[in-house]
Amino acid sequence: MIQKTRFRARYAESDQMGLIHHSVAIVWFEQGRTELMSALGMPYGEMERQGWFMPVVEAGVRYRSGARFEDPIRIETRITRVSGAKIRFDYRAIHDEEDRLFYEGFTVLGCTGANGRPRRIPEQVREISLAAIEPAE
């Protein structure tokens, strides 16, 4: 499954050069990941109420071209790997009208309990996540 999240780049995200600041890519990726998890029936708030959390343990971004204020953005988010206690998400930030790639990257989230200690991903979440895996284009 590929979750497509659409919005316009905000003025507060741009720098003095008129480009979207490099740090924003990770924030946009999180927005896409949050929407994907909700679409799969696993909203973060519900996971936390059940006593498990998914902190980011690894992240990477490759910058292809600069996005600018008011550019129409499409974040494509997919799950690409699930292990005992980790899930990997891959992302592409794209100009929604020109189909131009701005950023691509990934995050790896580890599953923990409320005490912060690693734990296995709950079986239902593991099954849903595995079923959502779709190969990259």
C-alpha cells in the first residue's frame, strides 16, 4: 500500500533563499507515516493508549531538488520491511503537479513499551504491516 499525503509547502518551512529548509523533509515524512498508520487502522494515539510506542531509531534523506513555498507536495509513504521489533518506512516527496522528486528517504521505527524498553511488535500490527508491504517502483 502506498499512502499519498497532499498539502502545500508552508511559508514557515522556507529559509532565506526561498527554499524549504532541509530539516523539513523528516517532518513531512512523519506526516505521511502518521496518515499511513491511520489508514491501516493503527493510529498512533490508539497504539499509545494500548501501551506501546514507535520511536524513530534510524532516518535518512536524499535531497534531489529544492521545494519552495506554496509548491504542491505529495508524500508517498510505504512500509518496506517488518522485523520482530522494527518497521521500515520509505518516502518520496514529490511536486504534485510536475511529478518532480524533491526528497526521498526512510525511517526505521522500533517498538517499545511505555517504559521505553524494546518489545516485539504486537502480532495484529505485524500482520497488517506485512500485508501493506509493496515493492518500490
